[in-house]
Amino acid sequence: MKKMNRKKFLKSAAAVTAGSMLLPGCGPSSQERSGSPAIITDKKFKWYMVTTWPPNFPIIGTACNRFAQKVLEMSGGQLEINVYGADELIPALEVFEAVSSGTAQAGHGAAYYWTGKVPAAQFFTTVPFGLNAMEQTAWINHGGGIDLWRKVYDRFKLRPYISGNTGIQMGGWFNKEINSIEDFKSLKMRIPGLAGRILKEVGATPVLVAGGEIYTNLERGVIDAIEWLGPFHDQLMGFHDIAKYYYTPGWHEPGSSLEMIVHQDAYNELPLHLQQIVDVCAGYMNDWMMSEMFYKNGTALQELHNNTDIEIRNFSPDTLSALKIATEDTLSSMAANDPEIREVYSAFLNFKKMIRAYSDVSEKLYYTLLQ
């Protein structure tokens, strides 16, 4: 696939904004204007997918490349998607705006990156002490989550998809022991989303640092602690060389869904069979990424155990209890002050109550009694 350079891309984007020309697939289609269904056509389409991840970032970024390749193959070359990592065309945290404006037709990232623009979006990534990966996927795909997600994103002309999951993450890297909630006070920690807000409530200072800057900031003492993903990616980043303690569990991200967003007009312009290919391949990307993440985290944790001097610690029950109370207080306050958050959070809690009645007598019982 031929890549577009940044200068050409931005020039094209400016033209889109001015209305003098459109990137393929960005304009309102005749079917959209008339309300008629998409029909089979041999017209070729070319999309640009921008992501929040470094180019070819293992598992997460490469899953985007796999998605694009599958779409190309299944469409017989009719829909070509060029994938760009962070800063190749646009900065990582401008993906939402780029796709919302139609500058790019698709993007990949995590919904909680857009909390400043869409506060309710963070619930579609993860909630501290919330749902695990299987439960989160069930809520979005079958429990009404996707309908709420699309309702929240509709005003931005975005069609969201669940397209990956990190599984439960680790609790983070620290250079001092965390024995109680008091040890979080005045701690500068790289942590995004709801978890950052919760840590602020218990006295920590949350810091949002781009992935490429995390190592240097921790090494130089700009921040005191970090969370990133899980053993596989953390090992690649070399955090075990500059931090002593690796804490678990990842209370803050028990099953983080990643998202693909598609500009709604670009999607509407596709014939029906290409729309369905996009839909199916997004689901394929979700399953592939989740299973690859689980496998590689297992192998990486074993390597960290065997080949490094780090200490893997559990957060104490009292620490987790205090964090859970802070989480509930924070979420309740947010819901009270924002009708959209209230709607999403209420649906989330109702699903969690229902699904945990089953999880407690199935997976939880299996792990606690049968191992």
C-alpha cells in the first residue's frame, strides 16, 4: 500500500475543511441524502486510518495493520486502508478530531483518551473495579453498550467499534513500596482516565504522558510511578531496569476495551457488502488482539520472574478497599452532575450486577475452588 506523507496529508485535510475537495469516502453520498440502502458497486475506496499508537506497535498497532490487510483481501482490493501510527500524519491525541472532521476515515485508540471532550466515553474503555475483558465485551456487544456508545458519539459523526482488549492490566511500577493508601499521597503517577481522577482524590498527582516519554520521565524522576499495559509491553519498554516494584492487580483497568472509530459519512458511502466487511473485521481484530495479549503477557511475566530482580507485589486488601470507596464516590459524583454519564453509568451498573451473579458461580468459583 502506498503511504501518504504528512505534508501531503495535511494539505489534503485542509482542502477537506475548505470544501474544495474530499478524501475518498468522506463526502455525503447519494444514498445518505436519499436514505436508500447501499448497493453493490465495483467502485474502489481508499481510507486513511490514524492511530494513537507508535507505528507498528506490538499487538495493538499491528492488529490495525492486520485489520487493514483483512479488509483488503476480503473486499478483493475494493477497500484499501492505509494505517498510520502516532505522529506519522497527526499527533496521537488528535485522532478523535481527525476522524470526526472527516480528515481521516478511521482511527484506533481508546475512548478514555477523549475524556476532556466526551466525559461519558471513558466508560466504554474501562471502569476501575468494573468489568473484566469478557464481561466488558459482553456488555458492549450484547448488553446495550454499543447502542449507548453510538448514541454518545453520534453528534461527532463517529461510528465506534469495540476492537481489542488489553485484559486486566498490572497495577503499575513503583520505586517505593505501597503498603497503604497513604503511600499514594503526593505520588506523581502516569495514569490516564478515571483512575487518574480517583488517585487525585486520595492525594496523588496523576500525569498523562505519551508512551514514548514514559521511560525517560520515570528514569529522571519527573514522575514517581507509572502504569502502562501488562508484562509484555512493560518488558519491551524496559521498565524493569528503572523500577523495583511491580504491583498487581490492575484495579484501575480490569478489562480495557480499545476502539476503532469510523467517520459516519465515509461508512454510509460504502456499499453494503463493504460495510459488512468493516463490521466483521473489527470483530476479528477484537478477538485476535485480546487473545494475543493474554498469551504474550503470560510468557513475558515468566521471563520477568526468571531474569530480573524486580519484586512483584500485591496491593494490600486495605489499599484496594480504600481505592474502591474512592472510585464509588467519584463515579457517583460524576453521574450526579452529568446526565449523559448518569445514563451510561446506570446501564453499566445494571449490567455488572446481573453478570456478576453468573460470574460468581462460574469463573470466580472455578479459580478459587478448583485450582
